[in-house]
Amino acid sequence: MQGIGNDYIYINCFEEKVEAPSKLAVAMSDRHFGVGSDGLILIMPSQVADVKMRIFNADGSEAQMCGNGIRCVAKYSYHYGLSKSDKIKIETLSGIKTAELITVNGKVSRVRVDMGVPKLLRNDIPMLGENTQVINEPFLVAGVSLNITCVSMGNPHCIILVDDVESVQLPITGKAVENHKAFPEKTNVHFAQVVSPDKIKMRSWERGSGETLACGTGAVAVCIACALNNITERIVTTSLPGGELKIEWANNNKTYMTGPAEFVFTGWWGENTF
């Protein structure tokens, strides 16, 4: 399945058993010798929600949350009867999230997800240093001076505001920031260009996966970062290489993400060693 180009392989663990998900994620995500994806997501039974999701990046590392992935989990769960409701509670490593299905003629067209309250203090991101907010803070990496704003959406995000996202050498700068010693758990990295007060263009370098066509939690983090820097409104459309997401930072401090989720294909994995 894919959510504006952020593609993951989904396994129904109500029916299947995966004993080595990190190893399987690496094998299946390989775009030449595997299926090809940004990672692997397991849809599992939950004791506290309708379903549980576990997310493994293409390098085998486990992520706390995936915004595009959770929309796909919601659509899958509804389509295959794992949940009968149009509001689905999904357990993640960053807490229980509620996804609201928007249907047209009985089919899911878009999904709106309550992404929760952002965390802005340095210790919560996590990032080394005094426990303050990181807003437009000077940051030196690989000999380059940047200004960064950092947000946690259950996973770490570092946002750099630029005049032109297309000119950014993302594989170089993104990788350097991701692995900087200031981030003990590494970080997702986003470059954002403000088009208007209600529209943002962005590119993402995801922790453990590299450059991706979209990052849902990243889009939420970028919306928050731009609002914190007083350069956009709190309801924006984020334009990513794979498509657009509507992001809301409500007055109650909760965040909401609305976007599509699509099936690509189903199949069988030939290996039986996982």
C-alpha cells in the first residue's frame, strides 16, 4: 500500500506469524532483490485498541510512528473486516491513535488521523542540550550552518526552512543531520519552503529509510515548525513529492492529518525462513 508515495509492505498478523520482522523488512524492502518499499508494517491484534501496528524501516530499525502508514492500516483494517467502525483505534509505539475513515460509495477515499499533541522540549525529541524548545536554532553540521526547529510526534523531526527545497542536496545534508551526535536516536530531517500562509512545499529524509516521497508525521512536524516561526497559519496544505496532505494544529494543541491511502498489490513472499 502507499500513502502519497510512501510505500510499505503490510502483513496481516491476525493470520500470519512473523518471527524476525527486522530481518524480513530488510529483505522485502530491497527494490532490486525484494518487493521494494520504504519498510514493513505489521497489522496485529491489540489488547487496548482495534488493531496494533509495528513499523520497521528499510534498514530493519523499528519506528515509533508513521503517518502515511497509519492511514493505510486504517483502510486495510476496514476493507478486510478487522474493524467494522469508520473510526478505528490503532495502537502504536507512540500511543493509541484514532483514524476516521472518509468513505464514498462504501469505499475509503481519505483518512483523517488524530496525531495527538506535539512535544517540543529538547528532552522529548530527544536532542542533547538544555531542556528548552528548539526554534530556529543555529546548528552546525558537516561544516554547514543551518537553522533548525525540532518537534517530536512520537518520533523525532528536525525541520530546516529554506527558500527553495529543490536546490537542497538532500542525500548529503539529510544524512548528516540524521546521524548528528546531537540526536541520540537519530532524527527525521525535513526541508520546508513556505509557498503561502496556508501552503508548504517540503522534502523528507527519513531516519532509517533515506529520501522518501512523503512523510506523514514529518508533514505534521513541518506545519508546527512553520507556525512556531510565525510564517504560516495553523491549518495548511503540505505538498510533498508524492502528493498533498491537509494538516491542522488545533487550538486544543492536538494535530490532525488528512490524506489518501491506496492498495497497490497483494502477493505471497516466497521465503519461509522468517
